[in-house]
Amino acid sequence: VGVNGNKVGHLFENISSFVRQCIFSVLNVGPVPSHIAFIMDGNRRYSKKQNLIDGNGHRAGFSALINMLKYCYELGVKYITVYAFSIDNFKRRPEEVVSLMKLMQEKIDELTKEESIVNRLGIRIYFQGNLKLLSDHVRSAAERAMVKTSGNSKAILSICVAYTSTDEIVHAVQESCEEKWDEIRKNNDGGNLIRLEENVKDKDEHRIGVTNVDRHMYMSVCPDPDIIIRTSGAARLSNFLLWQSAHCLLYSPAALWPEIGLRHLIWVILDFQRNYLYLKEKKKQS
Ligand code: FPP
Ligand code: MG
């Protein structure tokens, strides 16, 4: 029975993979987004709904993420970003934060293995956020994963942890100011500090602008997202990619994150294709 069950499982897997390929070839006749970002909301509600023990909703959420990563990759989406843990999430019950961090470390180690899905598909991982806020263990696991996948170039998975958009923007502005000051000091060839301040006052070339700030964003490794999907029906961004989402299509299906599936992806791609020319025009005007 076990062997037969396995054979049936394989057959089902092959058929669904074939059907997916057919659907994706049809979708590829139209424009395909280069970057999709996900707010993976609803894991605890899923856990309650399914009577799972605490924490297993997030585990199911990780499996959903792997499936979605595979679908996006097969469709030809080059950049995939997920909101895995916000700075505000540190305010949750300490037991929940500890258990989520444990799961995170376990899954990051799993992804780092030679035979993991990211290495098989050639996906490079970036962890984006204020990584100093993570425990040493989780931070080292994240750094190892970034180094171990740095040779992969088929697609990029950005995992936002200890992330909020406001923190990212403040960080980028601070870095831009420091860089500008270094530049000014270098060009001041030994002049004194008072003269230096008089020299820079009100001069346009000494002001930082959008391009400076853009360059220092954590997310500067990716183009702006074309689509943000937030599960569980809430249409809020919750401090995620605020700087990058000016011309982005938002989609908020009622499904909880672990319930997200191929049908949601197909639906949002069709919506993207319907709105493509309008969104392109808006981007050009900005
Ligand atoms: C939001 O659902 C989800 C999270 C706070 C964590 C999601 C993390 C994972 C799926 C694991 C990711 C791991 C790696 C290595 C990428 P919620 O807790 O807010 O659920 P609720 O909205 O039902 O309360
Ligand atoms: Mg939530």
C-alpha cells in the first residue's frame, strides 16, 4: 500500500506540474511581473481554524511560502519578497517570539543546505531589515544563508525580518547624509570646520535627493514590486515597502496565508495584465 501510495503521489505531482506549465505558458504570452511581494498574514488564525498546536500555523505558512516560491519561479518572476517578521512583531508574547525565531532559524538552516529548493532552482537569498535586532543565532544563520546562496543568480528571494519601512527609510536617509558629509569633508581639502559649514549651506549639490536615499534602501537589490499580495483580506500595508509601492498593484484575497495557492497567483497575474498599460503609464509620469 505504501509503495502504491507513493506512486499515486508521484503521478499526481507530475500531472499538476504539467497543468501548471500549460497555464504558465499561456500567462507568459502577456507581460509577467518581475517582482511580487507577499505579506504572509493569517498564520495564527489558520492554526486556530485547523485546531493545530501553537506555532504550527507558522510552520504551515513556511510550506505555503515554498510552494509560492516554486510557482513564481516557474512563471518567470525574478524577484520574490516576503514580510516574515516586522520590528513590531517583537512586541508579541515573549513565548511566541521565541518560538517564531526558533522556527525561523530551523528553516533558514534547511534552506542553506546544498540540496534545498533554493539551491536546486538557483535562487539567491537576501535578508533585509535591521538584522542587529535579531539574536546572534538567527543573525548568523541568516548571514550564512546569504553567503551560501550568493552564487545563485536565477532569481532573488528577499526575506524581510526585523523590518519596517519607516526603519528602512530612516536608515537610508542617515546613510545618505553620512555619505554626503564624507564627500564634503574630502573636498574641503583641510579647511576649518566653520568655513566648511558656511560653504555647504544652501547649496543644492550638497543636499541629498531621492536617488541618494534610493541607493541606501535595504531593498535596493531589487526593482520596486509590481504586485503586493496580503492574505487574510486586510488591505493594509502595515509598514511594508512604503517607499517602493507607489505604483504597485495591491491584492488582498480572503484566504489565510497557509491557504494561498496557485489560483490566487493566476488571478492576480490576470489582473496585472489587465492593468499593465495603465500602471506602466503611471510609472512613466512619476
Ligand atoms: C503573520 O501571521 C506571520 C508572521 C508574523 C510570521 C510568518 C513567518 C513564517 C511563515 C516563517 C518564515 C520563515 C522563513 C525562514 C522565511 P500572524 O502571526 O499575524 O497571524 P494572524 O494574522 O492570524 O494573527
Ligand atoms: Mg496578523
